[in-house]
Amino acid sequence: MEIRSRRLRSSQLLRKMTRETRLSADSLIYPFFVREGQGVIEELPSLPGQVRYSPDTLSKGVEEALENGVSNFILFGLPGPEKKDAMGTGAWIEDGVVQQALQELRRSFGDQIYLLTDVCLCEYTDHGHCGLIEDGKVQNDSTLPLIAKTALSHAQAGCDMVAPSGMMDRTVAALREALDAGGYPDIPIMSYAAKYASAYYGPFRDAAGSTPQFGDRKTYQMDYHNQKEALKRIQLDVNEGADLLIVKPAIAYLDIIAKAAERFELPIAAYQVSGEYAIIKAAAAAGLIDERAVVNESAVAIYRAGAEILISYFAKELAQAIQKGDIG
Ligand code: PBG
Ligand code: ZN
């Protein structure tokens, strides 16, 4: 007898019934860039199809996302160049861009949306690094109180969850302590636990104006040769009280996602970063690939590897594809 496996291919309904990987729009997070000013909606040349909003126009972006079925967002703040300083003061001031945006969105949408904030200094420092600089080096320990202050100010302005992305040691413990002491014990921490020093962040840094003015981020972000190091750093964040874990970038790090999902009892979020987005956009614009098909295939691969949450600039398109039944 010849053995064939034809049944799983015989009908579309059966193929959908037996899918091993399920996606839901509920697990998608869409990133927003908020800059200073009023009435601003401007294209981001490095991220075609993505825009920068000012706090007062951001609700347009939210409405559009809600129409597509996406209700989770992560905010990145882009202060004007004249607002940047050595300490990144703009990150925690009461009328900072992210703080304004949070208040505005809370007023307009209440609990209809879930708001995360990226907590880091690099968009606010004039040197573009994620921490304080002394003797030409990023200082881990003196940076912690500033990131903690930033997280607390986001909580006070109305965020639902904070996501520290600076890769300083003991960040999660410092944030947990500050949030608890400040009266926000219920705000969870989604830690960028395994964040690699990656060339895939290029378009984001152009968009955010956060390219380091000297050196690189290799002293605090991870070396892409290493897998065990990532698991060790994730373990530290788990011990410090992280509630969710991010692996970043996504497509080139599926092994890390898979290992982390196997080993840790916390939800794993993958961040499909700006370079991953830009590659797909550019290849599609050149007529070399089918954009939708590649977007779908990439997202399913990330979930198949073990991610339960996906942060992606394609969140709206993915929600549509799920809705149509193309994936999920
Ligand atoms: C800030 C931060 C970065 C990204 C998210 N948070 C940039 C960096 O580390 O240089 C990258 C996101 C993307 O590329 O889409 N620390
Ligand atoms: Zn940073």
C-alpha cells in the first residue's frame, strides 16, 4: 500500500480546521510615533506607510486602527531636537509628548484601548544613547532612577503597561519598585528582555532621531552570536518581576522565541522591528514580492515559533487578514 498524506490538503475548510497556529487580532500591538506640535500627521520616509502624529492628531490613528480591529498600542515619543539634553529630561516631564498623548487618548477612548509605553532615554538624550554617559561610557546604575521616573510619569499620565527597552541591568526591579511605591502596583512590566544589537533598527532610529552620536549600542544590547546569553538575561528579568517578555527583532531570532516560550512561564511578545518592515515594503514596492503574502507568512512563522503577542507595524493589515480568514 502506498501511504500518502492527502487528507489534510483536500478542502479549504479542513485546512483551516486543522491549522496548528492560531492568530487573533487581540494579540497584536501597533506602534505609534508621537512628536511635539499641533495638527501634525507626517509621513515617515524611513517607514513608508507609517506616520508621526502630534498628541492632538493621534486619535485619528487610533480610530483607524480600531476600525481594523486593533486596540493595543505602544507609544514612542519624539521630542524636538532643541528639547534633547544629556539626561533625557524630556522622557519624564509632566508635559512630555508621551505624557500628553496618554492623557489625550485616555480622555477620548477610556478603557476601549490598551496603552503601552516604550520606556527609554535614547529618543530624549542629545547623545542618542539609552543611558547616562560618563567618561564616554553608558552608565548602568545612575540611569536606573531616570528610567524609573519615566515609567512612573507614564503611569501617572494614564498608561496601562510599561515596556523598558534600554537593556540596563536591574531595570525591571527598579521599575517595579518605583511603580509599587508610587501607587501603581497593578501596572505590569513588559520587558525587552532579549534585545539584540541589531542593524534591523535602522529605520526606527531615522524616524526617532535616536541614532547614537558616538559609538554603538553593543555594550548594552546583545551579541547576535549568542542564544544562552539571551536565556540568562530573560531569567534575570523573570526573577526581577517581569510580567511579559519581549524578544526583538523577530524573524532573525525565531530560535530565541522558541526557546524562551519553552522555558519561561510568561507570555512572549515578539517585536517585528522597523528593518523587517522596511525590507518587506521595499521589496514589494520594487515588484519583487507579494506584500500581503509575505506579511502573513512572516507573522505566522513568529507565532508558530512560540510568540503569543506580536508588536508590528503591519498590525492593521494582519488584523484584516485574520478577519478574512487568510491566516489564523
Ligand atoms: C529604544 C528602542 C528602539 C527600538 C524600540 N525601542 C531602538 C534602538 O534600540 O535603537 C527599535 C524598534 C524598531 O526598530 O522598530 N531603545
Ligand atoms: Zn533606547
